[in-house]
Amino acid sequence: MKINGVAIEDTFAEAFTMRVARIVITGRSLKWAREAALKLTGFATSVIGCKCEAGIERTMGPAETPDGRPGLSVLFLTMDKESLPQQLIVRLGQTVLTCPTTACFDGLPDVPDRLTVGKALRVFGDGFQASKVIGGKRYWRIPVMEGEFLIEETFGMQKGVGGGNFLILAEDADHALEAAEAAVDAMADQPGVILPFPGGVVRSGSKVGSKRYKSMIATTNDAFAPTLKAVTQSQLPEVVNSVLEIVLDGTDGPSIEAAMRVGIRAACRPGVRAISAGNYGGKLGPHHFYLRKILA
Amino acid sequence: MLSLTQALDHPLVADCIVPDRFAALTTKEIATLRVTHGGRTARLGDFFKVSGERSASVRLEGNLEKVEGIGAGMAGGDLVIEGSAGRDLGLAMAGGRIDVRGGAGENAGGARPGAAKGMTGGEIMVRGTVGDDAGARMRRGLLVVMGDAGRGTGRAMIAGTVVLFGKTGPGAGRFLKRGSIVALGTIERPATFRYACTYRPPHINLLLRYLRTRAGVPVSDGQVGGRYERYSGDFAELGKGEILQWAGE
């Protein structure tokens, strides 16, 4: 299978079931909502080292947000149920609560599994906090030096998917980066999906474990590292000299598939030789995204 | 639907008009519920034409200014009153919604005599004026008054929210422990409230937007995102409550 002359390898991306919450952050301007969202999603690229994965899903206009101000929705994922509220409480408390003008709302209101994140953060108010029930939802008003910080009492948690991916195999680093940027731009408006790595792109894809260091749970993906072609069992063709990976997390499998379809098509451009995907033989993750099936 | 069939010359205590109670009753059973008219026991059907059954959505028609206790203790459902209601509307209610297209008498959303708590949940919307002691001893819930309010509005509130669009009489919020009185019109504050600051409360934005979309309340953008003076009080009590008075855009 080829798209614009780029070979689509007969392989699949292997992804995992995670727990996901959607956080809506609003601010007096989009600038301040974004400042909070960027801090909240900072150092949240991979559960391997960050214990959570997060990213900005999309911007929201005033007509879409609960308080009629500009905002952003953020997806936040962890591997298990217990760590999601822990991460949210720590991170929202240190990033959104501290950021001028922002307020924080649940983006999964219909989900029955509720995390009492706002309820936990209320104690920052040191007894001066107050709650209000509006339209059946409880909100906490936490007095701060600026005025008041408003946060919804509970946030929904549901099963999500983490680790969807595809690899861009290019003739050189410049073409790989151009293709990756085109893919990220194309996926920017895809609902239910985030790209948790810097700029949406990963240059250091990993394999499970280590050939040399027992303590390492992930090390460089030597099979796709061009400088190691001569010294390892490489999976790269002779003409490929740079590989970049796009990692996708989302609320569900179909959202990931839809985003991969758009992203891969955008990445198929001159200088790119093939599109591949990372997997572990299908034994670790229950979600398998077959490239050719997605693009058919 | 309940339609009043005769003009009332005495107060009619009809605290049986409770939507969540009606949800389990037939038309005949609703008509046989007991009321008190001028101190004498009677049946609801003696004064109202009842149509429909087993529904928690109830509509009332007629001049109900002498009908007392409508929605008392209701815990759910919707009650729409096409006109004005008498005193004790939504007395000690715990849930559901009451929408009065006209005004309401004294003690709307208030407490039963001698009881510590008034309404403990739900929403009351009064499009006209209310009498004295609206929202008195409220523990939780929302009371919205589009017109003027009488004396002692929100008196001894424990928590909850009262939103007042018109002019409010003296003694509003006296002995209030917690809870919020949001005054978009003029209000006479007790001297035991203390000015805190002028700011834009984020929850008022949310609350007024909710009223605009849920109940079609004509709230201006200047009120939604406006500045409010915060007065803490009542310092004759806990002092953890507030009067938020609109101060313009």
C-alpha cells in the first residue's frame, strides 16, 4: 500500500487501556487559559517517567464553555484509577489554581465514575471556602489573593486509550520533521485525542526494557535508530536516515483511529519513504491499530 | 393540570399540591387529597378541576393568591404556577423546581413554624414580587425573585442562594450564618454586615448564565460578568455569609 508514493507498512500500533479525565480551563483571555493548560500538561509526556500523560485537546470558544469565557480542554491520562485523582489534585493545585483569572470545570459530565478533585482542593481555602450548587453541580469557591478560584467539585473518569502511534521514516532529519509537523497540524482539531510529546513529536521512541541495564524499563528503540543500522538488527531501509514518532492518547479507539488516518495522510509527502508503527508483538496492549486497515 | 374553579373568599391551605406526590396518584386520588378552606377540611377537587395523572410535572391555573403552602415539602418534579401564589410557597421544600409566573406571598421557601430549617434543596423562581421572609432559614437551594422582595428576605439563612432582581425591603440577611444573597437591585443591608471588596465573582457568572438559559431570565451581560460589592455577615451570627450587591459592569 502506498500514499503519495510513501509505503505504508503492514503493521500495527499497539496501545494500552488507561484512565482519562477531561479538564476544561477557562480564563479572562485565551492567553491565561493557555498559560494554565501549558503548566498543567508540562512534564506529562509518558507514564514511563512522568506517571501521567496529558495534552491540550482543543481550544474552546466562549459559547462552548460553562462560564462563557475562552478556554481549553485538556485530556489527562494515567495507567490506573488510583493515580489519576492524585495527579490531578497535585497538578491542578499547583498550576490552574495559581494562574490568574482561571476557573476549572469537568469535561466529562455524563460519566458516572467521579473523582472528588475539587473537593480535595477546597481545603486550600483554610475554612474560608464556600460551595455553590448551580444546575445540580456543586462548585467550590476558594478565596485567593486575586479574588476567588472556582472549581467544580467532581470530575468524570473513564477508560481511555494511550500509546497509539505511527513512525515517519524519512530520507533525512529535515524531511522527517516537516512531515511530522504536517501530521501534527492536521490532527490539531481531532476531538478526543492529544499528542502528549513536545510539539506532538517524539524523536526518542523506546523499546521495553534494556539489552544491557537491568534497572531500565525502557531504552532506545535501536531497531529504528539510523546511526545503529550497522550494529543492530535494524528495521530501517538503506535510504532512511531519520525517524520521528507521533504518539496519540485519546478517550477511545475510534478517536485515535480517526486522528491517525488524518495524520498519516498528511505525513505522506516528499522525502518520506515509509510509515510504520510501534508494537510489542501484540502481547502487551489490547488495542491494535492496523495502519493499512485504518487507511483503506 | 389543576385549574381553580371558584374565587376564594378565605385562605385555602393546599400543602398537598406536591408534584412528587402526584407522580404516584390517579386523577381521582389527586382530587380527594385534603385541603383546609377557612378552617374547614375539604377536598382538593372541591376547588380545582384536575386533569392528568401520575405525573411529577404539574401546572396550576387561576388566581391562587389565597392558596397557601403550594409545593410544601416537595422533593422533586416541576411545578409551574400560571399566576400568583399565596404564602408558604415551597415551604421547607427539599428538591424539584417551582416556577411562579406571578408573585408569591410571605415565607416563600421558608420554614414551618418552629422549625430550624427552611428549604433544603431545589429551586424556586418567582417572576413577580414576594412577601416578607422569603427564603427565611434556608439551608440549601436557590430562590430567585424577579420583582421586589419584602422585609426579612433570607432572614437567618443557614446556606443556599437568594437572587433578587428588584428592590429588597429592610432586614435582608439578618442573622444569616452562611449562604449568599445576590442583590441586582437596591437592598437595605443590616449594619452587622461588613464591606470586604469589589470584585467579579466567578460563580455569579455561572449562576446568572444558568438562570438565563434554564429559566429564560433576562439577565444582562453587565450583570453576568459585572462587579459586585461583597459584604460579609451577619456578624451578629457566624459571619460566614455574604450579600453580593451588583456595582455595575
